[in-house]
Amino acid sequence: MKAQKLITAIEELAPLNLAWERDVVGIQVGSSQQDIHRVMTTLDVRPEVVAEAIEKHVDFIFSHHPLMFHAAKNLDLEDPQNQMYADLLKNNITVYSAHTNLDAAKDGMNDWLAEALGIKNTKPLLPDKGDPNSGLGRIGELDHPISVQKYAQSIRELFNVKAVRVIANDLKRSIQKIAVIGGDGGSEYLVAQQSGADALITANLYYHTGHDVLSHDFIVIDPDHHMESIVKDQMVKQIKRWQQTKKWDLVDVFSSQVNTDPYTYI
């Protein structure tokens, strides 16, 4: 089938108007009119991910993080990033990215994270002006109160990381109303607190922001930006549902097995 069929379904789930103005979403490389047979999902598009796609004869990559955060200044192929673009073009691989629009979408990234974290009865933390059912982040409640320490430990196990960063004055404090923002959401900790959350789950919390969180006697648990890798399996499930309901003739869809987390904890 044509790539456009899949793109249309993705944009119905994550409308482009939900994306932040400066975000680079949509087709990154390739053509919507390309015939596609094998789809691979990934959080990031890195050279090792492209090598995996080529080896597995993929012709369409869905990524959460955009391929091109920064525009190329030249096409010098000695630059590994430029070589990656060339490899994609040479092997006729179309790349499509849904980023902040998928973060804000109903039944998108932040709903997946909330479900995984056991947060129920959710609503958008920062509702979209045009659609109050969409928006950045989610806020809801756990079934039962839990201590900061025990919840942080469960998050560490959930995302399979060696450690999570916890910013809290009291690790024994009981929490139940939880906000979550996938990716870099530390700047919104006051919104979460003012919305009644006991704690915020997000990533990339800055050092000085951490001090501000403590001074406001709030709690942030940071399990690493790579928590958004949940997108890989969730989008595989979504595309398979579309295959059934829309009767597509896609041959295969699967998630990348490459770990693109840039951090190594020693």
C-alpha cells in the first residue's frame, strides 16, 4: 500500500495542529506515495537504527523523535548524520515522525505512560485550547497511596533503568495523585503542583529546577527521557489494529531492537 494510508491514520491519531510550532513533525525523508511493505517503529532515528532497518528490508520508519532536530548545513557524507540521510534515501526508506502532537494526542504518548504507571481517571495536565480532551501531560490517581520511595522503585523496574532521580524532601511521604509528562517536562512542575498532584513523573530535570522543586516542597521523579521508548511497542499495536480495521495489506510491522538511550550509568 502507499505510505500515505499509514500517514493519514497517524495524523488522525496525532493531528499536526497539536504539535508545537517549532517542532519538526511529519515526513522527514522519502515520499508519501512510496509503496510500503515493512514498517519499523523507533523512539530515535540513529545510524544504528537505520542499519537495522536496511538489514531487515524496512521501507517505512515511524519515529517519535524527529529525524532532523537541526537542519543540515551541507551534505558532506563524512558527517555521520549526513551519511545516515544518504543511507535512507539510497535504500528507499521513508521516515515519518510524530512528536509533540503524539505527546498531546488523546490515546497517545502521555496516556500510554499514565497507563503503564498505574495512573487512572486521567485528564490533560495542560489542555489544548482547541480540544480539552487533548494536551500536554496527564494527571490522575493511583489505586492506593504509596510512599515516594516505593513508587520510585516500581518506576525504576517498569522502565528497566539502573536508577531514577528523585527530587523530594521526604522519601517516606505518601502520594496518590500523580502527573506525568513524557520527555522534558520539568518546567511544568508548578502547574502539576497547583493542579493538586502529589508528584510529577518527567525527565531531564535541570539542577537548579530541582532546588526550586524542593523549595516548593514538591516531588519529581525522573526516570530518564528514554521512558518514551514505550512508543515502539504501542505504535506496533496501533498499526496492527489499523491493519485489521482498515483491511490494509501491509506485510509486517515490528519495533526496533536497538537501544538508543545515550546514557550509560556506571
